[in-house]
Amino acid sequence: MSTIEERFSAVLHGSARAWRLAIDRRLRHLGISQSSWMAIALTAKEKEPPSQTRLASRVGVEDPTMVATIDRLVKAGYMVRTPSATDRRVKLLSLTESGMQVYRSVKQEADAVRGELLAKADPAVLAIVTGFLEQMQSDIESGL
């Protein structure tokens, strides 16, 4: 028999994976991979152009993996690299107009999936679970 902690970690991992796969299925028509649409969406949501390292961290992949993804996005005309004004080793990322069009499609489909998946959720329970997960993420990111 599993403990509640084991069940929680299994369902957290499984739910996050299933969520991404549900969105991925809806985005197949765009012809881009999950790592590509995640990189596009996270870049679009940043206040300032992120570095490749920051984007890799946000997506949850190693730098070399992110570089390969960014290479594909640059080649496709969705993203551009620009040198940092403060550190010539750092490349900052931004979306082209084509990349922004892909982001708008990603956002529209992700919003639809989110609406469908959360349609039956009790708003009070959703608020509690969201707060708990935000705190857990913050604790993990601060090194606890």
C-alpha cells in the first residue's frame, strides 16, 4: 500500500505530464514539438528577453537540449538570438512576428484545454490546491 506522500508525488508527476500531452495533441497541427511550443510560450511570457540558460531552466531541460531547440526555432523563423549588452557570452531570445503568431495559437489551444480540464473543478478547492502547489514550487526553487 502506498503512503499519501507517494500517491501525491505520483499523481503530481503524472498529472503534469498528462496536461502537457493534452495540449501537445491540440497543437499537432502546428507541426512543432512540445519543447518548441513550451519555449515559445515561456519566451512570450517573459518581461525581458530571457537568456538561453534561463529558458532552459524554465522549460526544465539542460542547456545543450535547449540550444538544439532554439536552433530549430531560429531556423524556422520563430525566434532570434541577440547578444547581451552586458555579457557577450550571453544570447538573449525573442520571438519574431511568426513566433508571436505561433504563441497566439498555443495560448488559444492551451486556454481551451485548461477550460475543459478545469470545468468541473470546485473554485474553492482549485484555489487551495493552487496555493499549495505555488508554495511547494517556491520552497523547491529556494533550495528546500
